[in-house]
Amino acid sequence: MERLMSDPSSRPDPVALRAEHDALAGRLAARSSVDAARKGLILAFVGLIALGTSGALAWDHWGPPRPGEVKVVMPGRPLFFLVALVVGLGIATWSAVILRRSARIAREEAALFRRLQELRGALGLDA
């Protein structure tokens, strides 16, 4: 076993390792998972606002009137409530998809970062 480790043909080529290191460092320079998470969280916030608006519209339509207030029920369907509900659910679903994609990208970036650390150790860049 020791003889295999000291065999020059089994040692990795430092030039190839450095090229792989530089390629990984370039790829990991910008974390796309962070950008995707930011976009997903902003969309989740907007979706919560839209769902809150639909809840307020539903309360105004079906909720009890305030004391001393006469409630006037508008004829027809509550169109604004339905529009706000559909928009809110659509945005919330979109944000969930983006956040799941962000988590997948983050796992891939973590694996690449572990490989980058291994390469830095093999090249002797980390003391």
C-alpha cells in the first residue's frame, strides 16, 4: 500500500489540479443560490401581501359589520377577492418553486465547495 502511494504515476498532476481549482473557484465566485433565495423570499413576501389583501376583502364581504354600521352587500360575485386570491396563490406557488430550486443549487454549491477545499489541501494552498 505504501509503495502505491509513493509511485509517481499514482500522484495527481498538479497542473490539472490547479486548473480544476481555478475552474471551481470561478464557478463558486458568484453564489447563484443566494440570488435565487433572495428572489424567492421577495416573491413570498409579495404573495403574503396578496393573500392578506384577499383575506381583508373576504372579511369585508362576509365578515360581521362593525357595531352601529349597516352592511350593504353588493350583488354578484366578489370579483376583487377572487382576483387577489388567485394572484396570491400563484405568487406563493412561484416563490415555493424558486426556493426549492435555491435549496438544490445550494446543495450543489456545497459539494463543489467541499471539492474546492480538497483541492486547496492537495495543492498546499491552505496552511
